[in-house]
Amino acid sequence: MTRHGWQRLLVTTAMYAVLVVMACIILVPLVATLLGGFKTLGELRTNPSGLPREWQWDNYLGILASARYWRMLGNSMLIASLTALLTLSAGAMAAFAFAHVRFFGREMMFNYFLLGLMFPAATAVLPLFIQIRDFGLLDTYWGVILPESAFGLAMSILLFRDFFRAIPHDLFEAAFVDGCGYIRFFFAMTLPLSRPILATVAIFSFVRSWNNYLLPLIMLNSESRYPWPLGIMVFQGEYSTEWQLVLAFVTLTILPAVIVFFAAQKHIISGLTAGAVKG
């Protein structure tokens, strides 16, 4: 084997080694949580990471038979779905304007939106709470959906803009010659060609909202509106010593997000790499 071949083999081996280590860091806690839900409390304390000696299916079946679990799961699904929809709609339209419409202050406004990447929601808790209270949206789903959508706009606009700018400019000019305006070009041509990035932004927005704990904690007071991150807090408070039930509850609540992510993995990869073909 040549020197170049050995170098390539070494780089490939190192890359796969790093990927395996990262996969283990991510998968080991998930697998331990999944298996912990099948154990008794005593076995969980003596054998936290191994396979269960006797599979306790009642831990999962009892949670699945609970009306509270499905209510909290439905709340999370509603909040995350509407957040993803609003983020997609507003982010796609804003990014299209930044990518194709020339107007004064375009780059300055785009950079202003990108400042949102530097400030998490925790930095604006107090003014955000006051604003939502003044709008009369406290303890409502919209009081959580609107702030989550706003804080997700910066990343969505960045991803959308890079993808839209990679669309061939000749296609854009040909459409305008045929009398196609900005709005028609956006809905008739840009969106159908942007399925990968639409799936990418939708999944990122959905998963971020699904796992959000801070905003629901601040905006919601009624347990009937709690999503699963707050639900696990209530559930853990009631079953503080029954850790096997807590682990089973956590596994069942993160499973939908994991399934959605892997189902759209192909679109996510293509959406993130598509904007790199054009500078």
C-alpha cells in the first residue's frame, strides 16, 4: 500500500473511531433508560446497566393505560406541531425575501435576525413573561407556541436563505420573463424544490419545542395543559422512589421525537448539505 493509501486509511479509521465514541455517548444513556424501565426498583439499584433478569412489562403498560400520559403527550404534540408550522411559514417567507428581493438594509436586517442565535430564551424570561401577560396569553398554548416560534426564527432563516440562494438563478430569471411574480415563484417553484430544507427546519423546530422545559414552566399553570417535560416533573414528584416508573415514562415520552428524527434523517442530511454547493 502506498503512503497516500496509508494516510487515507488512518484518517478513515480515526473518523470512524470518533463517530463510534460519539454514538456510544449518545446511545448508552438512552439504552440504559429503556432497559431501566423494565426492571424492578431493587434490580435497578443493583444492576443499573445490565439486562433485566425479569422483564417488567407492567411498568410500561401501566403508563400507556394512563389518561394523564396521553393528555401530556397530546399537549406536547399540539405545541410542537404548531411551533414547527409557524417557524416554517415565517422563516421561509423571510428567508426568501433576504435571498431574492433586493431592498435597502437587507443585509443589516438579516444580521439583526441572526443576533437571535446569541440569546437563548432564558435571557428574556422577565420581559417575555410581562409581554405574554399583557396579551392575555398566560396559561394558554399560544403563550408557549409564539415565543418558541420567535426564538426558532433565527436558525430557520439562516438555513432557508442558504438553500434558496443555491437554487439556480437562471430558473428565477426565466420565471420572471414568463410573468411570474415573487409570490407565485415562491409558492409554485421555490417551495416544491425545497422539501429537504423544509423537512430539516420542521424536525429541528419540532424536537426543540418537544424538549422545551423553561417556557412551558413559566407560561403554564394548569396541569391539564402541561407538555411532557412538565409532566415528568409532576410524575417524578408522585413516584419519587419508583425510579423504574420514571425511566419508563421518560422512554415513552422521548420515543416519538426519536422516531420522527430517524424517519426524516435522509431529508435532514440533504437539507443541511444542499446550501453548500453554491457560495
